[in-house]
Amino acid sequence: MAIWNLGSINADMVYSVPHLPGPGETLAADDLSRFLGGKGANMSVAAARAGSHVCHIGAVGPDGGWAIERLMEYGVDTRHIEQVATATGHAIIAVDRGGENMILLYPGANQVISGDGISVALTAAQTGDTLLLQNETNAQAATAALGARMGLRVCYAAAPFDADAVKAVLPHLDFLILNAVEAEQLADATGYGPEALPVRDVIVTLGAKGARHFDTNTGETRLFPAIPVTSVDTTGAGDTFTGYVLAGLDRGLPMAQSIMQATRAAAIMVTRHGTADVIPDLKDVQEFRPD
């Protein structure tokens, strides 16, 4: 089996700051690091490090060769990443001393991925493979519809949140992952809470409280508590969780075991500074012993 990820690829410029800046404030940073990022790239790396075969579908600009090489180093299949004329996407990330962050995003090449390239990539997918999408690329709805017609398990990570984008893919989804604020926003837009959405599996992440899984076929709901750790940087933790959940399911693990493994991976992630480059591998997760 395989995971096909139509996902963003960014250069993440991470600034360590004393506190998150307010409107009109000029703030000196304590440190600067560049990481491979983008929600799509983060999820691809997480799923690959969790043991799945991951094929990334995306685009970078003339300045993005380093990102493709980095993804290859981390075990991601990069044959379906285009090089286009538009600059590679990038994010400016400020992280305060408590681990909270704020992000300024430039989409760049992530918004000019060719529909033909997506279609050609998915000709190699097989029934039962997973198709993953997030709201940082173009062509989401068309790709979700194609994946559903092909019999793929279509999963959507609803971030950055936009109600219209979610509603466009909703008829084609088997799996939806979103956080508590996004779940409230989607309920306001659709009139449906997570338990009533027309999607088989819904996970609502709850930050330090863990995650809740909704099986809308059976009506069963289960809370998975977070693992208490000292957080230094929450950037990429949700992406790590998503990649690990889908990799677990791709490898045949039950939903509960997949979520518990993803919870451990996310707990490790928030103790590290960075994004895709510091996502834990499966050995890290299996050997993790929280304090």
C-alpha cells in the first residue's frame, strides 16, 4: 500500500523570539533557523518515518532543488514533484519561549501544481491506497473527486482552515482531521458537528488534551489523552500526528493503535525545535518513555 500526498513544500524560516509580536511591534529575534516545511512536506516525512511508502505530489520553484533532495533523504518518493517558474513557497515562523507560534505564509509554487501532473501521478495508485490533501495547494477538490472514483481512501487535513475549501472536498472524503477551533468553524458553516458529518472517520485534535475520534458509521466516540511533556515548539506537531495516523492505518494497524502511536510522535515533536527535519522516526516513537 502507499500514501499519495498532494501537499505543500516550503522553506520554513523559524525565528526564536521572547514573545509573539503584537500589532505594530518591532521585535528582535534571538535566533534564526531554516527548515524544510509546509504542511504537506511535514506529513509526507512523518508518514515515511512511520514506515509507509509515501509519494509526494507537489511543486517547487527554481530555488527548490534542496527541498526535493531533503525529502528524498527522509525516505519520500519525489518523482512527482514538479519544478516550476514560480518561487518555492515559504513560511516566516515566530516561536516564543513557551513554544507557541505564529506563521506568515507565502504559497508560491504550491498553488501552480498542474492538474495533468496530478492525474499522471495517480495512475500508479492502487485501490485501497491513501490520498492525502491539505489546504495549502491548488486542485484539492478535483483531486479528491478523482481519488474517490479510483477507490482510494481520501483524507483531508483541514488546515489552514477555510470552510468553503472543506465543503468542496467533503462529498469525497473518507477521513477528516481538524482541530477543535476548526471543528467549531465547520459546524457554523455546515450545521453539522463532527459526529454528524458525512465522513466515515473524523478526528478532532485537542492540543494538550489529546484527540477525539468519531466513527460516524457506528456512532462511537473515543478520547485519546495527550502525553504530558514540556513543550518548546508546537510547530509541525499536528502534521506529525496526521502523518503517523495515516501511516499506521496504511500499515494495517487498527484506528486506536494508529492514534496512540501518533499521539506519542506528536509528544516527541513538541519537545524539538523545527519542522520536517526533526520529525521523529518510528524507532524514536517506540522507544519513547515520557517523564
